[in-house]
Amino acid sequence: MAFRDIHPQAPTHVLIIPKKHAAGVRDLGDEDMGIIADMHRVAQALAKKFDPNKNGFRMVVNNGPAAGQAVAHLHCHFLAGRLLAWPPG
């Protein structure tokens, strides 16, 4: 599933969340690798909708508190609509 973040960090900030629970990437087994593929397919659809001029977007998966993960359920942030600086932290 995907929906807008309630604390957006970019004009377009959508969370991509798998229905199957996993706290983070480390908790996925070999049988769960389709979840990552599905998240990328959702990002492709979001890119078509929110980045039609192909300016660029970012996908972020935070794993653990030191990386900024505030919710212990695997999710991906889709960010677009502004210049995204590097490095991100």
C-alpha cells in the first residue's frame, strides 16, 4: 500500500508499505524478496504519476534507530518534487 507521509520532507513524499510485517530489511527471508520487487514496482507507478518529466526521485529505506527508522515496520519513502541534496544525512 502507499499513502502520503504526514510529515513530508519533499513536495511529494509517499510511504510504500508492504502488508506482510517485517521490522526491517534484516527481517526478510529469501522467500520475501518479492516484497522488495513489489515496492519498486509501486515506486515505478508513483514516478509516472509524480515525476512525469523524469527530473528524478529518491527511494529511502531506513533500518534501525541510528538510520532514522521511527516505525518498526519495513517501509520505503518515495521523495520527489525538489532538488534532493547528497549526501542525505
